[in-house]
Amino acid sequence: MKTTFHRYHRQCCRKNSGSTTAIGLWLLFVIIIVGLLFVGLSMLMGAQKETKDRVDSGMLNVGKKVLESASVPLLPTENELIFLDVASDDNESSPFIISPKNLTSLPSINLSRINRVWAKSMLIGINADAAEKDQIGGTGPKNAEQAYKGAKEVSDRLAKKLTDVDDLHKYFNDLTTRNSVRMLSASANVTAMAGKNWQTSLMQRGRESNITVAPPPYGLPPEYDSPGLLIKSTRTQVPESGKDLWFLPGFTPIELTGHTFWQVPFVYGEKTHMVSGNEFNAFTNGAKPIGEWEKPIPNAWSGEGVVRGSKSNDKTLKATSWVLANPGKTYKMSMPHSFVRIKIDKMETHWFFFPTVPPIPPEPVEYGDPQEYKIKDVPKSQTGPAMPLGGMFCAMVKAGDDVEVGFDVLGKTLDDIIFAAPGEGNLTSETYLLNRANEMISVPGRVITPADLHACLDDFMTIIYLYGDQNEYILFSPDGKKLEVMPKDLAMLKAPWLVLYQDNKPDGLEKQLVDSSCMAPLLNIVDAEPLPGFFLVPPVGWGKWTKNIFWTPGSGYNSCLGELRVKRGTSVYSFACALPDVLKIIFIF
């Protein structure tokens, strides 16, 4: 009995032990499977994260490459060659000179620079529009039309280039194919996946572009009113460097000269960064059309990448990303290759007499030819003509001998020649020159003030130039920062691009800004002869210094922003009067 029990017990133990082993093996198998699934799931999740990271980095590369590499060259046409001076990432004046050799390799316009092109065409339009409103537009509006066409042609070509999916895929793959998706295999990487997820968007509408404008009243022509043209930075916390800057608004229609001008928004101080899909999709041109811009320039891109090259050839791992581009560069609405011509017209002495008799009130009458004098010769002695019947009841009146003229320009700088007395109306001349000077400056935040302008024109060297009989000057900026004035030949040495434009004339019409005079301390001893039967009252002679300033506006289409013509002179007056002899005794007493 006992033996039978032990045998039964041993059989049961063997059975239980076998069951326990089987359960243990099954549990081990389950644990291994779960572990493998967990490892697989972890690797899959890691691979998915890697895929997303690779797609993000690929789209960031797209956002950077579209700013620089996606570009279109300027064409050798008149309407596009005017943008040579803004076809650069420099804020300074580029020395690019056109020659037959480099017409086939002209500078290119990319997303960073396209706002410079639109801004220059806009500036030409503003100058032409201001002159037209002043009724001295000339051919400026026509040239502004051509500048607009040139800007639009460049912009349309660039818009097409920025949506070229072959280029976008290349920019994406340039980065993603360098790094494998290690969670899958060393040979697995992410490449662009063609399809509808490659789109563009027009984000940050109404925010600032990367184009600044000199603040009022320097940035626009005198009394030119254009509401909404300038805005401050839209950032909540504006960097200190941007607090005083004024910008053109982005993706906002700017109506000028019958056309709509555009800017692409690039918020000040920001860089290229990722954005959410919802934000991106809300501002695609399909979801929210921008309006009259037929071929808008985008500033945001979406793209999709997929894993390829894994051992399992699994193409289910893919991701989509959205990027907003920003060059992080700020430019100024300017024409770096531009200038103002200043001409000192020949100076003349005019001789005036008073030949009328009562009851006609005496009015000065010019007699004889004007006599020219030059700054290098002053002070200069001149003798006036003798005018028959040049005074009331006078047979002859003669201006004094050796009248010295030119003291008003003696030892004067160019600034004195333009602005020194007589000075009525000088402020208008200053305002025009200030506006045009600021249009030459291309460094953001740099403003030419009245003090800067007068310091430039008051340079001691201008005295030497004037005494060297230099009568034509170029006001320009050689580096986009400072203002200089020199005779034309010297200016071309400082700024070689002037060789191309030195003889270009402003496209507006001339108007007079200043017509003023003041008494001149000159000696005019008048000689006169009375008619028979009359006796001479002691004659009187005096003089006036005169100044006339004329302004011809230029739109800048041909780089000439205007011409200021200054004409100084001297007017000599000789007054003589005779009375009947019968009044002589009365007159004496």
C-alpha cells in the first residue's frame, strides 16, 4: 500500500513538474514575444521620431535654400538693368559695371532680394508721382511705368522658381539623405515624397517686410502723403535695434501710380523656423486668396518625406512639415547707384535805369548786355553802360566806373553758394536735397539729417573746386552710408558706377524754388547829363545781390534723382532825375 502511494506520488510530481516547465517555457516565450514587440514598437516609434526629425531638418533646409539658391538672373533689358544696384545682399553701393562680357552673367535676384527690387520700383513711382502732382512730372510717370514692369517681370519669374518642386525636392534631399534612420538600418534615409503635400503659403500678412524707409520727413518727397505706406515692427518685444525703424508692410497692396506694389513679409529679428500645419494651411492662396497679385511670392513651404532604403523596404514611415522662411537681413528702400546734379550757373551783372517821366511811376529798365564774372575772378571790377534818356529828363545816365561785384561768393563753400543770403525759400531747396540724399543711403537706420547735408556741402574742398572754375557737382553716396559732393570727374573716381550714368538728365520739368535778393554794399557813383533847360538832381546808385534756385526732379529711373541749378548775380541800379531850370532857385533853397 505504501509502495503504491509513493509510486502514485512520484507520477503526480513528474506530471506537475512537466506542466510547470511547460508553463514556464510558454511564459518565457510570451515574455520574449512581448519584449520583441516592445523593442520593435520602440524602434518603430524611434524610427517615426527620427523620420519626423529628418523631415523637419529637410524642410528647414528648404526654408534656407529658397532664400539664397532659388534665384533668377536679371535680363539685359533696360527695365531690368535698373535693378543692378539692388541685386546684392550688401547694404552698400555695389561697383558692378556693365560690359559686353558680363551681360551673360548678370547678378541674380532671390527671395532675400526681391523686396529690394519692388521697393526700388516703388521709390521711382513715388518720385514720379510727387513730381506729377506738382505739375512738373515730365517723362517721370512713363519711366515709373517701365520700372514697375521690370519689377513685375523679375518677381513673376522668381515666383515660378520658388514653386519648382524639383528644386524643392533637391534642397530637401541635400540634407536628409546624409543621415540615416538608424532605428531601421544604416541604409535607411528620408527622401522627398512627391505629392499634394508640397505646397506654398503666404503667411504673416500685414506684418513688416525686410525693407526699411527713412522716417518722415526724410523718406518721402516734400508734402507727399501716402497713408499706410510705413509701419513700425509688429513684434510684441521689438529688439532695441529695430525700435526706431519704419518698414514697408508685407502682403499688403500698396497703390501708387495706378499700379499695385507688393512686399513679402519677413518679421524683423526672426529667422527661418517651423510652423504648425493649421497656421500654414489657413494662409495658402487657395484658402485665402491674396487679391490682385496674380503670381505672389510665397514665404512658407510644406513638404513630405518618406523612409526609403530599409531592409524591409517599408515606405509607410513618412511625415509632413511646414517652414516659414526669413533671411534675417534688413535692407533700405533706396537707389544706391543714384545721384543729384548741382549746377552753378554763370554769374552776371545786370544794369538797370529809370527812364520814365511823371505821371508814369519810375520802374527799372535793364539796358546793355549782362556782364559775366566767375568765382575765380572775384572781386571783379566792371563798368556799366551809358543809357540815352536813362533818367527822368536826362539826356544820358551812366552807371559808375569800376563797380566791384562778387563779394557775395568770395571765399564761399558750395553750401554758402546755395543757402547763404539772400535766403528766402532756402528751406524748400534743403527739403528736396534731404529727401533725395536719403534715397541714396542704403544702410537701414542711417538717416541724412540737415546737419549732415550742410556738413557735406560745406566741405572746405568745395572752395578749392569753385575757385578751380568747377561749375558742375555730383551729390552721391560712395558706400551707402555717407554723403559726398565732388566735381563730376572726381566723383567718377570715387564711385565707378557713375561712369554709366554721369550724363543722364532728370526726367522731370524745372521749377523755380527761390527768387530772392538783398542789398549789396557796392559802390556805384552815377554820372548823368540833363536835357537842355533842365538841371541835374544829385544821382543815386545802389546794388543788389540776387539768387535764383531751380529744381528739376528726377524719378531715379536713369539714376538721376534731380538737378539743382543755382544762379547768383548782381543787379546795379542807377537813378538820375533832372528838373526845369526855373525850379533851380527853389530847389537850392
